[in-house]
Amino acid sequence: MPATVELDHRGPITYESALKKDANIISQAAHLAAAKEFTQELWDSRRTIEALVRHHLGLADGDACAVQPRDRWIRGGFNLCVLVEARLGVPAAPTGSSCSAARCHISSQRPGTPAAWTRS
């Protein structure tokens, strides 16, 4: 089986096929790695995200609030929508929280950005 490189929003590509493309395959492969790392950071911070959503929705202590599994999150080119389910004593009221990957990667330089709120 020929060696392949995993790309974001596409299947893997062989080295031979990459040579024929007029695209920066190295950059695309690096983007996938960064996107996976970013998704893992958000997943690791899910309790903080839940607390933030609880606060902004004004949920009571008895109300449930849970970040949904990662396979339900919606991901675009640079954005990631983290789905959160809130239960207010009635059927679940799903909501979402979107965080720009570009904004989150610079949060260490600008601590007041939304990504900094999700860091533990």
C-alpha cells in the first residue's frame, strides 16, 4: 500500500498524487494536526465550557448542562461549534458555542479573547 498523508476535510492522499496537485499539501496536513489538537483542548476544557454556558444562560443549580460528544460538534474550515445541551426541567434545549480556531490560537498573546475563557 502506498504511503499517504492525512488531510483535513478530505481523505488521505498518496505522495504520488500530492506531487501532481497545485496545492500546499504540507500546510493542509499541518492544519489537520492543529485542528485535532484544538478539538482535544476544547474537549479537555468541557467542564469550563459548561460553567460558562451555565452562567450566560442563567441556569439554576438543579438545571443540567452538558457538552455533547465531539462527533456531534460542527466543524468548518476555521470554526468549531461545540454543542451544549441544557435541561431546564423541560425537554432539552440544545444550544451551540462557536469558537474561531484562529482566535483561540492567539489567546495566549491576548488573554481576554473567548478562547482564554475556555482554558483551565
